Amino acid sequence: MPRPVKCRKVCHFPNVLEFLPADDTEKKMPIVLTVDEYETIRLLDKKGYSQEQCAESMQIARTTVQRIYEIARKKIADALIDG
């Protein structure tokens, strides 16, 4: 039986919902950041929180923050490098 999904506290939703490459002739599949990934990036990179502070703010475990952050960074790198 899978573990129950734990609610996460998110304090800020994105104002901009979509970024597109300037030359969008090649229709690629969109890269989608979840709200959890967005909030983790915002807290760690924008606000300068530690992983512990981020976990406390989102009311989740630090290891969960670490996992979410790793996934989000890979998605952002893919979007920046591959368009």
C-alpha cells in the first residue's frame, strides 16, 4: 500500500505561467514545473533559505525538499539548454 500524500504549504503561486523559446518552430513537449517544485526553487534560490528552513516552511521533510529540488533543477536545466 503506498504512503498517503502529505499536504504541503505553498505561500506563493507564479505570476507567469508559461515561458516559450523565441524561435518556437520545433514543437517540443512542454517542461512543466509542479507547484511544489516552483515553491522549492523560490524558497531555496530566490529567498536563500536552507533546505531545513524550506522544509519547515513547506511542512515537509528535508529529504523531500532535496528530492523536489533535484527534479526541479533538472527540468530548468533542460528548458534552458534544450529550449
